[in-house]
Amino acid sequence: LATCTMGLNPTVGHFASIVVLLVAFVFLLAALAGAEAEVAWSTFSGNGVDGSLGLTRAVSSGNGIDVAVEYDSNRCEDAFRVGNDDNDICTICKDSGGAVISFLVFAWIAIFIALAFIVMTLRGDVVPKIGVYFTLAVTEFCFFICWVSWAGGCHMETDDSAPDGTDVNLGAGWALTFMNFILFIPAVMLIQYFTDDDAIEAPPQQPGVGISSEQPMANVNQGGHVNQPPPLPKQAQV
């Protein structure tokens, strides 16, 4: 990426970064739709039952019956009980889903701040690069926490507790969050290679600052000082 982008105009890099952030924002909204399992974060199928796990509830269908169970409801443990064995699916999925929602909201805020910083640079404002890096790093960290928390929490517990013959797979919500985590790597690289070392898009210095525009340039010597015309001779006194 560095070798193929170094020669382009800095403005191209800023617009490319905006596109990456907007794509990440769309993916984030789709992942948040998984709160009510409209977009599944995990799916399960087998033994005549198909279903999906969202961030706050699970939905399933089988034998002509559709069931939706909130993780914090009293029916959750009965719904996920396998035989006479109890498990911690409800508690773990509730905690995992809550953590994911919180960090997705943090990422949503950080993306807006990063977009604001980049738009400011396109207007000619000076924005310290560390400010943009910080917001991107926060967003990257949030996405990392989201996909790790779900894969190592609710999904793993469901997979371990599922009865024989049931397949448990990660869903679209998790995949979109993982893709966002990957997208932010080129976003950071674009800003790194399209900007200077200290600030993003610092406005260029105007030439001839401090020199009157009405003064001809021919009267400016190499040291930048204006040559004053010689004084006129005084008229002879009568």
C-alpha cells in the first residue's frame, strides 16, 4: 500500500480514508441490528431446529413453532437446557452481548470524530495527526473487543453446550465487525502516507508575508528586506 500510494495527492488519501470510515459505519449499523437478532451473531441448526443468537436475545424455529427468548428472562435457562444439564449460556450471552453493544456505540462515536477531523483538514484547518490516530486507535480497539468478546464468550459457550448433531457457526454480525477491524488498518496507513509528520493538511504559508503587496518585488533584496529609495537632495536655500 505504501509503495503504490506515495505519489498521489494528499487530498486523494483523505477522501479514501473518508470512504473507508463510511463503509465501516455502514457495517457497524448492520452489526448493531444484531441486538434483536435481526442480524445473527451466531447461528445454530440441527435436530429439526434452526435459530440465531443476537446480542440481547435468541430466536429459533422448529416443528412449526417460532420462539424468541431474551437472555435476561426467566425462560432463557429452560430454553437452552440440554436434557437435565444446566449451562451458563444465558448469563454468558447476556454479558457478551452487553459488552459488544457498549463498544459498538463507542466505535460509532469515534468514527464520527475521525470523520470530523478529516473533513476539517479538507477545509484547510490544522489538525494534529495524533488526534486522528487516537480516534482511529480507539475505534480499532472497540472492534477488537467486540469480535473477541462474542467469539470467546457467547458463541463458544453455545458451541460447547450444543447437543450432538447441532452445528453452531459465527454469523453475519460478527463477520461485519471483524471486517471493520481489518478495514481500519488501511485507513491508518492512508493517513500516514498522505500527510506530513506533524499535522494533517496544514495550510501553506503565504509568500511574501510582512511585505506590502504594493511594493514592487524589484525593490526586495536577497535578504528579504525592502530597499528604501535614496533621499531627495534638499533644495538650495536662496
